[in-house]
Amino acid sequence: MSMQRRKFSKEFKIQIIREIDNGTPVAQLSRQHQIQESLIHKWRKQFQKDPVHAFSGNGIPSTQEAKMAQLERTILRGYPREWCILSSKMAVSGSKWYH
């Protein structure tokens, strides 16, 4: 017996985010709606990043996200794997390795 993946509407996700903004604890909403806390945090982060395009649907990234991902792949295609890992670690740590 396989579990079927649940789908949540954009309106439902925004409702959950509004409840958090009104002071309802994430843990309470998680129990009440039987949703993982990490998923609720993910929705909130997506909404805060871009409220207009958040939850555009069906796992299809927004046009801007898709363009950025394509540019990153194009730029990094010519570099060795080790350089890519190093540069991403430096970006996370905030190191400035360029002048």
C-alpha cells in the first residue's frame, strides 16, 4: 500500500502563513493540519522571498529562478568540481577571495 502525496492549494498555504503571523505556533499548526513543521517553514520562507510568485504551482520554478539556475549551470560547466565546491563554501562563510 503506497501513500499518496498530498497537495495543498496556494490559498491554504497563505492561510497557514497568516496564522503564524498572527501568533499561532508552528508546532500547533503542524499537529492541527498533520503537516511537517519543516514544510510550514519552507512555505513561509518562499512567501517571504517573493509573495507575488510564491506557490506558482506544480513544482515549476518561476521564470526568474529558472533563468538564474540555467546561468549558474552555464557558468560552472567549465570549472572543475573542486573549484565549484570551494567557491560555494567561501560564499557561505562570507570570505572575499576576489579583489
